[in-house]
Amino acid sequence: MRRRLPALAAVTTAFVLLLAGCSGEGGDGADGTVRLSFQSLAWQKESVDANKQLVREWNAAHPNVQVDYVQGSWDNVHDQLLTSFEGGEAPDIIHDASDDLADFAYGGYLADLRTLLPDRLTEDIPQASWDTTTFGDGVYGVPFLQEPKVLIANKKILESSGIRIPTPEKPWSWPEFRQITEELTEKGTYGVAWPLKEPVSVTLNLGLSAGGQLFHRGADGKVTIRSGKGDRVMPGTVRDQVNSDRSAARSALGMGGSDTLPGFFGGKYAMVPLGFSYRQQVVEQAPEGFEWTVLPTPAGSGGLAQGVSPQTLSVAEESPHKKEAARFIDFLLRPPNMVRLARGDWMLPTGTEALADPALHTEENGWATGTALARSLRPAPAQSVRGYPEWKDKVATPALQEYYSGAIDTEELRKRLVDDGNRVLARYQR
């Protein structure tokens, strides 16, 4: 669901499609109607339907400001947006994720929203969420959906083992989690499967629970990478589960989240750490009679804290209709509408009023567990770090993949993440 660099042909195709859906020069109609283009990255059917229905409702109530829905894709959004910005054909309203905004914000492509948004919206969303879209002195996106990591577990395996079932009030510690995965491992079943095809964000975000931070900003505003004790708890646990305990499936290290589901349904894995939205795939794909539950991820010195990069809505700096675009965003994110979007994406809303909606506190499909984690969500550690994409791709991803597989030790991992990483960041902070 997150973006990755596409081939040039894919970027070009996406750009052509975007141009077909967007109106140039602000999209004003001959009759004076303001036309706005809204590029959505919704991809699950329920989410696409919810977004399109809200656009229809807006258009019916605002005949003088019409919104054109444009379908984008998480697979290539960064390069596609960069191409559209540089070509002067960016959509007015942009759906993205907070960890993708830094370069666009610092590059002058996104509008500062501080004077455009109503107090109702700014006061409803907690400051911790706004911090994810604040770059320098400006706010360049409205964070509206967030996705904690949870443990999706085979209920029958857990109950038959007699282990203590964790709750958000009494979660497992990281050492307890390691011990329990050993207890759950038996012939034909691993205690856990860690899908770590893209290991960096998972490592950083879950590392916060043990006090890890890795990225540290000094008084001069510059960021350096330092590895402390807390940064080693989560990755060390996973490495031990895979290589020492044999309680985590080695084959899962190269998988994406969806790849683990067949094995999970077949009883090969007792638990899988996945994003909250994967519950929809479990509901749709699980065989009849399969019983599952949602558990909180392990806690450490930082409690249940974990990093998130919320989905965001931004306004293009080049848009001639910024005020109208901000009005549409305000409509889209009214509490009842935010609930509709959250349920459509199987995620959590950032808005306080929306998060309190009873529909998000039911035990069915683990909604209540996820909602209870909302207060522990923090901005992802590398949220506003310039040079993070290069560090992630060229340094951290290969280093963590080798570490989790057992090919390198903890000191070599530290050396590569920190020493090599700081050389990368230095080029962006001269």
C-alpha cells in the first residue's frame, strides 16, 4: 500500500492518466464554475466507494465548486507527483502519506495550510498527528488516517496453548513475546512470521516501544543517527527468533504482509505482525470456520508506543483555488465522513471526535484493540529527515535484511546504519 520507485514507463503512463483526469489552469469552466482535481490513492473497494460517494455529495451541495475524482496509486505516487509538479499539472488536492511529503514541502510544491484550514479541523486532530506534516514553520498536509501494527493471531492455537493473552492494558513485553513464540512453536507451526520484505519502517516504528529513536535532531536543526540500547531491542528479538530460537519462519523474511496469509490460514504461523488494515484481507480470505483475533504488539520502556506515517491530504502550491480546495478537505474530514473513510480503509481516523465513534469500538474484527492503541501512536522516527529515502534504500534495507537473516552481527548492523547512514544524511544537510 505504500509507494516504491517504478520504472520510467510506469511513471509516464501514470502521468498521462493524471493529465487526462485533471483540468489545466485551475480547471475553471466556461460558466465560471471552479473545478478542482482530487487525486485519491484509495485502493480497497470500500475505500474507493466511500471517497467517490463523498465527492458526489460535495458536488451536489456545491454547484459552483466541482471536484473531479482522479484515481492514483500508492505504487508510484512519489515519482508521479514529482513529474506532475515539475510539469505544472499537479492535482489541486493530493492524497499521500506524511513520510512522502518532506521533499515536496521543502521544494515549494505544497501549500502551507496554516491559514487555510478552519479551527474546527485543526483543533480536532491531536498535535502529535500535526507534527507528522509540519516541516520547518509550515503545515503541508492534513493527517487523517493512521495504521498501527498489530499481531493477528490464530485464536485456536493461542487458546489451546494456555498462554496469557495480552491486552492493550496488559501487553506482552518483548522478552515475554520471545518466550511465548518459543512455546507456540511445534512441528509444522512457527510461533510467528515476520514479513520483512521492506524491513525499515517496521523496525523503526516498533522500535519506539523500547525507547529506540535512531534519528536525533540537534539544536542546529541537523539530524544525526545514533544507535542506543533501545534501538536494538526489537531487531534483536526478531533476529533471535529467526536464528537462535527457530520460533520465527525464516522464509517469511522476504515476504510482504499478504504473502503470509495462506500460511497463517493453514496453521503454519500462530501470529503475524501486520498493519491494522490487513484485517479486511483476513475477513475476505480466511477459510470458513477459521478463528482469529487481534492483539497489541509488544511493549517496552516506551510502553505501546509505535511510529506511524498517517495518510494525508495536501493542496498544491500552484493551485489557483487553494481556499476552495481547503474547504473540500474540511468537508471530507468532518467527523462522520472521517469515520466513513476510516471504515472503508479499515484504519483509524486521527480526529478525536471520529475516533470516539462507537462503530470503531466494537470487538468484532478487532476494532476495539486497534482503537485502544491510538493514544500510543507517535510520528515515525524519520518523518521529516532529508535524505531518509536514500538511507532507507541504499543503507538500511540491505543491512537489516542481512541482519535478520543472520548474515551480519549487531556491531556490523550498527556500523552500517550509523556510520554509512550519517554520510548519506550529511550530503543533504550542508
